[in-house]
Amino acid sequence: MNETNRPGAEALDPDQTLPKGSGRLRFFGEEFVLDTVSGLFYRLTPAAHFVLRAHERGVRTHQFPGLLRQRYGIDPASATRDVELLLNQMASMGLLDPPPQRTQEAGV
């Protein structure tokens, strides 16, 4: 996803999730997506489109690198890096749900 003037985000939890059932993103072909909340259009790379559509089918974020490896034949490190970059961009745009809070049990 490409947009200008957006700050980078910190590394994300591998089980971070996109908003479920929100209908927030509306796709226009394979190249553009509209964020219905902000009204902003984004141009998608083929890989970003593939990942976002996979999410719509219920695929979890930790499965995205494997899907990219299968689809594009890239090495595991590149697939993981590309997914992290995409998720960081989406987080900076407010398109990701925050990671669940982890609590620590007493005595652990």
C-alpha cells in the first residue's frame, strides 16, 4: 500500500488482526482500496491486494508470509519482511486492530 506523509510504526505482534466484519475496506479492481472510514483511497501492490483478500477469507496475519511464499515463490525472509512492512503501514493508517493485551499471572 502506498501513501505519502505517513509515519512508520513499531514492529507488530504476529497475531495482530485486521478489523473483522467492519466493511471498512472497499476494493476497486485489484489496484485500489477505499478506507470507508477516512475516505482515503490507497493504491495496492499485487502482494498487498493478495494479503488483504486473504484476510477477508479469514486467514490470520501469521499465515500471510507462507501465502506469499507459495504465490510468488519468494524466500521466507523476504516474505516475512514484506508482510511486516505491509502490516506496519496498515497500523500507521489505523487499519489494524490493536494487539490483545497480555496479562501475566501471579507467580509466573
